Amino acid sequence: MLTATYTLVALSVEQASVRISLQSLQKVLYNNFVQQRALTPGQVDYACDALRRLYDTCHWRKIEKFLIPAIHRATHEADQLLAELDHLNSAAAEAMGEIAERFAGLSVDSADRVADFCAAVDTFCNSLLQRLAREEQELFPVARTVISGEAWFSIANKMLAHEAYMQETKPRPGPVAPIARGRLASQRANRVTLTH
């Protein structure tokens, strides 16, 4: 059971990160976009890029790659719940598609179109937030009861291997160019000078 607990905690951390990103996008929406009478193409493209990144992040989460397949192998009792989770994912994808089709690369030039744009972005965020909540409240308890100890160990190993692979393939910062090195050295010297 310790392996199951470790795995669910790791998945919960990933869930929290995605939730914070979705809520941050909603905050930008509510604080900066909703009250405007028009949006620039740059603002629209910013939101569209954020939606694509968030959707991809949700699609490549460890829960999708490791936990859901293990549940599928363990039982068919969760099929209805998994279908409902897929439906929420589809709702987010449809909202993202609508936004891309109607708004990407364009200025949103009226208060009504701004309201439509914001409603579609909000639908996207709310669909994924609802999915995250249902995964934690409903799917995790199902997983705990239907997945065997050996399967939890396998999931944890796969997650660790995945993390190791991601660390190995992470882009490393390149060498600092001579000009940048000079700037860094002078900044450090200034800091030292200021402290004396």
C-alpha cells in the first residue's frame, strides 16, 4: 500500500500543478480580458497558445499514461467514469477548436465577441478543472481498490523511469557567450562593490 500511496501523492502533485495553471489562465481572463471592448491579435494568440499548452499538458499527464491504462486492465467497473472523464476532455477540446476557428490570429473587435471568446476560454478551463476534481474524488479511490500491489509497483517504476528520461532529455543551458560572461562578471562586481 505504500507504493499506491506514493503513486497517488505523485499524481496529486501533478494534478495541483495543472490546476494552478488553469486557474491562472482564468485569472488573466477575468482580470484582463472580460472588461475589454476589444482584444488584440496578440492577446488572442497568447490565450490560444496557453490553451494548447494546457491541453497538451493534460493529455501527457502520468495519470493518462500510467494510471488509466492500469484501471482499464484491472476492471470494467470504471468504464462509465472513464467515459465521463473523456467527455470532459472532449468538451475542452471542442472549446479550444472553436476558439482557434473563430478567433486565432484575429482581433476581437466588439464587446459581444470578447464575451464569446471569454466564455469559450472559460468553458475550456472549467471542463478540465472538473475533470481534475473528478479524477481525485472518484478515480483515485477506484484505483486504490482495483489495482493490485504488483500493478502499483509497476506504475511507480514506470513513473520513475519516465521522470528520469525527462530529466535526461531536458535541454541544458548552453555555454555563456563571452559578452554575456562579461556582463555577468560586471554585475557580480557591482553587487560586491555595493555591499562594502
